[in-house]
Amino acid sequence: MEKHNNSAYLNMELLRFTTAGSVDDGKSTLIGRLLYDSKSIFQDQMDAVEESSRRRGDENVNLALLTDGLRAEREQGITIDVAYRYFATPKRKFIIADTPGHIQYTRNMVTGASTANLAIILIDARKGVIEQTCRHTFIASLLGIPHIVFCVNKMDLVDYSEERFQEIKAEAEAFAAKLKVKDFHFLPISALEGDNVVNRSEKTPWYEGPTLLYLLENIHIASDENLIDCRFPVQYVIRPQSNEFHDFRGYAGEVAGGVFKVGDEVAVLPSGFTSKVKTLELNGEQFEEAFAGMAVTMTLEDEIDISRGDMIVRVNNQPESTQDVEAMICWMNEKGMTPGGKYAIRHTSSDARCMVKEVQYKMDINTLHRIEDDKQIVMNDIAKVKLRVTKPLFVDKYETNRHTGSFILIDEATNVTVAAGMVL
């Protein structure tokens, strides 16, 4: 029985979501409330939080303390740029990337949100849509997060007013409509009181939508991955030097897009040689097909010279092969970008070097205006650039594939990641 439960748990769908909001919007309380009301924390953790709340003289149990341990470390200079939290309900597993909301942490938000399926953006019901709301929504749309949930928090402080909720909703919708956001939702909540977080609230009889947890458990994410364009960047070539598997040659990696089936005709880039998929396997188990997000070992029917950094694709559906890349980048390093600077670039499993040919403009993330006269790129800046790469990269647009459309730039002298990029 135990084994059966364990395998059901391992096969549960995983939803990664990120939370954003300005300083006192109640992010910690919301995450604490989610963990507490969904019974995802242990009794001793809860006892410790109740004890600390009592010592601090808080009226209610301060649920923010469940996540603020990590924040305290962050404030003492212990570098937790993004705090990851893990919890599960009978329906789904969740990873929360809790990122700081201040403007000087744009890069952390980009890091935490880059793999998320969904972003929760908190709006204080008293303050409404502020500059930070717009900035977080912009970054979420830039990163191609498919689902955005605006939680209008602290509804208890505006007497659960439907009118106030509708005002904020109209304002946020007007802004989100300018961006490429596929799917957004609005929820009136009170993280402190627990309204509409895990349990439905009787204080908002006018609200007919789902609670936050119901939405997180049921939102459809299976089709967020690109299941059309087949992409398999080779991470490692497996050649066991043993008599038993003398002729085995497998290619290990994670499917970055599409569905590969045994018998599919494939091409190998950059050589262009073609073959057919012979087997797909993982841990000795054979599969008939492998889809985006699965890590597998693929074998081909023909012997082709393939190495790390090559990409296996469908014969009739290939990414663009280019040495000139136009991209939006988020600069992550204290040391600004050098004009015409040379950097190492890593795209899927491929490594090359590149030069910044041109900075076209910087984004003012608060107004969404382009700044064309100041091309000085410093930490947390988001800019559109042109790069020239030493060898062709096999890229898709970031909006069609977040795996093959993204890259990082690395300072070769220090080996530090200095920027994250999204191919346009």
C-alpha cells in the first residue's frame, strides 16, 4: 500500500507559482494561511508560531512568521535571494518561489518567476493598483508566465466592499490588457482572516468565483508547455564501456518541447543528419513517447556523431539557426554591462561566446516606456539588445518556448551569471 501511495504522490502534477507584492501587502501572511488552512504544516511548527505570536503580543496567530524565518535570514545579509517553499494537497504538489518586491530586486523576481506556471500578485485593497503592481505584472508577462492571479488582499479593511473590489479589478484589467497575458483571475481575499484563501468566505456573498487554493489545484497547466515543436537538447552522451552494452550509444537530456515517439524521423543540429528514434528510456524503463518536461535517454537507429550542445528535432519542424540574436535581457550583476562587451552564453545545453553588438533601448518598467537615449545597462535593468554569437544557436521565440527561447550570459573572468535573456 505504502509503495502505491508513494508512486501516486510522485506522479502528481507539480504547479510552480511565484508571489509578488510590495512590502506590506501581506505575502507572508497569505503563504502562511495557505500552508496552515491546507494542513500543510506540522503541529510543532504551528505551536512555535503561536508561541512567538504570544511573545510578540500579536492579537491573532501571526501566520507571517511561518515564512518570515527565511526573510529574517535575508535581512541579516544571508543571501537567500529567492525563498522556495514546498507543500502538497491531495490533488497537486506545489513549489512557491517567494521573491522580494522592491525595485532593487527585479533580478530576484526574474530568477524566481522564470520557471513558474502561475504568478500571484497581491494588491492592497486600500491602496489599489500601484507602481509595483504594474511592475510585477510586466515582469510576469515578460517571463511568459501563463496564468496571473490578482489577489485583492485586506478586504477586511474595506468592509468587504464589492464596489472597491470592482474598481481595482477594472484598473488592473486595463493595465494587463496592454501586455501579453493569456489568462488572468481576480480574487477578493483576506489573508489575515482567511477569507477565500482555502475556505469560501460568507463575508463576500457577491463573489462567485473559486477560492485561491481551489484555483491553484484546478487551473489547467498541462498545455502550458509547447507540445508542438519537438526539441531535445543533448546534455550528455552515454557510452558505457562494458561488454554487456558494448555498442550502446544513448543521448540524455530533457525534452524541451513537443512529443517524441519511437519511430519518429528526426534531424540532428547542427550537422543536419537524419535518423529515426529507436528507443526512449528512463531508469531502465522503456517509453513509447516522451513529452516536454521529461528527462529521458534517446537512442537513434543510425550512428551519427552527436555531442553535448547538439539538438535533436523533427525533420520538418526546426528552430531558427542563427548567430545574431535579438533579445530582452535582465541585467543581474553589480558591475554594469560593458558596451561591446564579450560574454560566455549558455543556451539549453550549448555553450558559446558572444558580443553585445547593440543596446536598442532600456525599458522603464514602471511606465512601460522605452528609454532610447540612455544605453547604460546596470543591475536590475531590462533592455533590448542584439548579440553576435561565435556559433549558431538553435532558438525559438521565448513566447513559443521558454526553454529554447532563453539563455544566460556569463562573465568569463569571474564565471558569474550576469544576465538572463529572452529571445524575441
